[in-house]
Amino acid sequence: MTPGDLELFSTDELIDELMSRSTFQGVVVHSRDEAKNRDWIGERIFNLRHNANLGLEEAGRLLEVIRQHIATER
């Protein structure tokens, strides 16, 4: 697959593919509405997805570690 091939798929299709992989253990945070540029106007709503390879509590702990990491980088 070349980088250009990814342009043929929607964000939802790419996330669905990732979620279906048995090797994926993590979370995906993505904008609810497809963002076409980096600039934000107003508020943006995000969705969070994890697959069966990572339980709800594990996903929560992972997000807490990420939150702490982001907070220490300031």
C-alpha cells in the first residue's frame, strides 16, 4: 500500500480496519466531523474508540497516562 492509497478510504473505514486487527491495543481519538484543515473554528467534538483487545478500564488507564504525559510537557 502506498500513502496515496489511504486517500481512497474514509476516516471511518480506516478506523474500522484498525479496530478489526487483533494486534491493535490502544485507543483512537478522532474528530466527530471530518476536519479538512488544522484550524479550529468554535468547538470540536471528539469520539473515542477502543476494540475488544483493550477493556474499558484499561482504555481509561491508558488515557490517564496520556493526560499526565501531556500535562508534564507544558
